Amino acid sequence: MRKRADRAGGNPPSRSEHRAGPARTAPADVPHLYRATAADAEAILLVRYPA
């Protein structure tokens, strides 16, 4: 593996390595973004403005 060999040798990472570094990639254990449905909106409105 070129990347690992470069890092072990002390060479600076290439420009493409900088762009796709580990800091930019999302962790694997992050859940998908929550998407509110119409039922959720109705429940929120009922809590805020009780009938």
C-alpha cells in the first residue's frame, strides 16, 4: 500500500490524500438523518398547541 508506506517513511501525504482524509469521511456508526413525517408534525403541533 503506497499510502501506508509513505506515512511510515515520513513523507507528507499527497494532495488527493489531503482531500479524502479521515477527517472528512463520516463515521460508520452515525445513524441516518431523522426524517419527520406528517404524523410527527401533527404530534408536535398537538403538544405545542393543545386542542
